[in-house]
Amino acid sequence: MWKWGLLIGVLAVILWVAARRDIGYEKTYTGDLRNRVTGARLVKDGRSPYFYKWAPGDGLRYYDPANFDRMKPSNMTSTPMLYHLLSPLVDLPEAEISKLWLGIEYGMLIGLVLFAFSWAPTAVDKQAVLLTAGLLLLSNGWKSHLSVGQTYLFIPLLAMLFLVFWRKEALPAWGFAAGVAAICLVSIRPNTALFFVPFVWLLRHRPRAWLGCLFLPPLLFACWLLFSPHERSLWSDYFRNISEAAKFEQQPDVYGVDTNPRDPHFTQWEGIDMVQAARADSISRSRTPFYSENGNVFVLSRLILHRSLSRTSLAVCAVLCTVALILLYWLRVPPGYREQLPRAAIFGCCLFMIPDLFSPIYRHQYYTTQWILPLLLAATLVSARDRRWFIVLVAALLLDVVHLGFIKMENTIGEYAWFLTLVALSLTPGGPMPSKQPPASVSTDR
């Protein structure tokens, strides 16, 4: 009992410190949230955000200080689906949206932790989940995400919702809910389609009516694209934006333009005071600094091998690594072990992170929040698997928490350690073998 008391006490202190710190970050102006807001407003108003550049006649509704640059595409690079999901919030003033988004981010993390806590079968596993959650609150990835108001927490949240609905086979309606979560996940970040590869082997256990409902949302989404010219245009512009942005980031001198409008440098708009925000930013970063790195493969290639990798090379490497891991999963993991949902989910997360790591667009530290779900799921396996896996994951997480100046790229080292350890954990048979798929009413599969 004393272990629980100590752990809860430490977590309460961490939560209090983190909340105070993150409220301070929010006061510094959450710049990345602004481009999500302006993008959602443009989509809501029937316009495309992907090559939009502000003009004086547009007023403050679409004004974003970060969208005045030499890039041909705009800085609004999220998918149309993300903008649709944000649309209920975006008619509020920016200052109110920023505060509300901070609360939503904490709500998403709490939901993920409660989900993993409910899956953990033993007290040791539950304690491991809470320990992981506490370290995540202190990580550079979390601090970076909160400081700019990013939206990457949608990825683990939607994957979690899919797992919640996947376990419920009793009613076909749960299959429909799982399909909605799946199509939202993929249409927010297309590479997450790889998350569902391990679940292909589990489809044979699903009733036909449930499967029909599962595939209905993707079918309805396809019909929406087919019959909505505006939606088709948005997705076409989105992919063109990504392509142009990748060219610019690889060769800014070649693909930059000098004809974009100049920033009028408004100091007060929608409740935001840029002078006060700059002052708050200086205070916050001096008191609670965080460290961000670009962990792309092409960045590591430049640093280590002193060679640049082309977009084609990166794409080929990503495909080869993905195919190789899927084959290893098929050949190495016995069919019974593939039915373990934590294993399938962890492996699926590792698969969709491969194209992420090989992306030709710079990845900042907030990208690492996508690892929250597999890290929490790995914590639920402590009692059933070799605990050395979890020790390595915690050690790698500490590299994202404690800044050690003598270790170069320590956040990136930690992220690649997560990837390799989680891949090894999902490819190594272990834990109880499901002898037979039980009926939905008595299922104990986690």
C-alpha cells in the first residue's frame, strides 16, 4: 500500500508542477494552434487553406503571423479532416481557443492514461502505467507540444478509441464506431493506415454484421470524396502542399519565392497581445526550458554520414523497412500471439512511425507525442513480459526528460530506442497464449 501512496503523491506533485508550467507556456502564444484555427476557418468558409496567403482585405479572421514567409504553400499543412474536427471551436477568439485547447490536451492525455490503466491486469502494471504518465508530463515532447498548441495528440487518442470499440463485439454499432475512429485517424494522418495491418489477422474472429458496420464509415467517406467537389479539391491541394513544402525544406534557395505579402505585425488581435506574449515567452523559457530536435533519418544522414538523401531514397527505404517488419511479424510471431491486442497495437504504432521517421519534412520534438499510446501499452505488459523491455523504455524516456549537455541528440537517441525496443517487444513471443477466442460476452483479451 505504501508504494501506491508514494506513487500517487509523486504524481500529484508532477501534475501540479506540469500544469503550472503549461499554463505559463499557453500565455506565450501557441503559434501552431493558430494555423490550425485559420485553416479550419478557411475550410469552414468554403475556401482552401493550402496555398492561402493573407491579404489586407481579409481582416483578422485568417491572420497568422507565421504565414508570412518565402514558401509558395501556406503553413497550414493539416489534413481537411483535422480542420473539420476543429471547426466547432474556431469561431471563438484565438485567446479563448488557446486556453480551451490546453484543457483539451490534458483531457486527451488523461483519457489515454485511464485507458491503459484499465487494461493493466495487475497492480505492478498499473503502477508502471502511472510512472510512464508522470515521465511523459515532464518530457520535452509533451512540453514542446503544449508550448505551441500542437494537435498530434489526436493520433494516439483516435488509435485508443479504435481499440476501445474493437473490443466490443456484442453489437454491430460498436463496429461502426470503430470504423469512424479508424477513418478519422487515417484521414488526419494517412500513414497511420499501417496501424491496422496487425488487425487484418484478427478479422476472422468478428461477426459478419460487425465487420459490415466496421467498413461502412470508410465507404461513406469515399462517397463523400466522390460526390463533393470541394472536399476533393481540398485533398488535392493538401497533397500538393505537402509536396511543395518538402521541396522547400530540402532546397529552400531553389523553391523560395519573394512575392508573398509582408506581415503588418499587428500587436493585438482576437485577445492576443503579442508584446505580453513575447515577455511571457522569455520568462517561461528561462524558468522551464525544453529542448527540441529534428529526428528525421535524413537529418541523421547529414550529421553522421555527411550525405543528403533524396525524397525518392527516403520513400524507398521507408517501404523496404515497413515490408521487412511485416514479414518478420508474420514469420516470427505465432498465430495465437498475434491475437494479443496490446502486441498488435504496439506493432501497428511502430509501423506507422516508419514513414514518419523517413519523412522529408523536418520533425520537431512534438512529433514524439505519437509514441504515448505504445509506451503506455508497453507498461501494461510489465508483469507478463521480461521487465528489461520496460526498463529500456523508461531509460529512453528519461533521455527526453533530463537534458544532459554531453550527449548529442539525446531526444533522438531516446526516440529510436523506443522504436527498436517496441519492435522487439512486439516481435518476441511472450505472455499468455490465447488458447481459443472466447465469446464476446466473456472475452478477457486485453
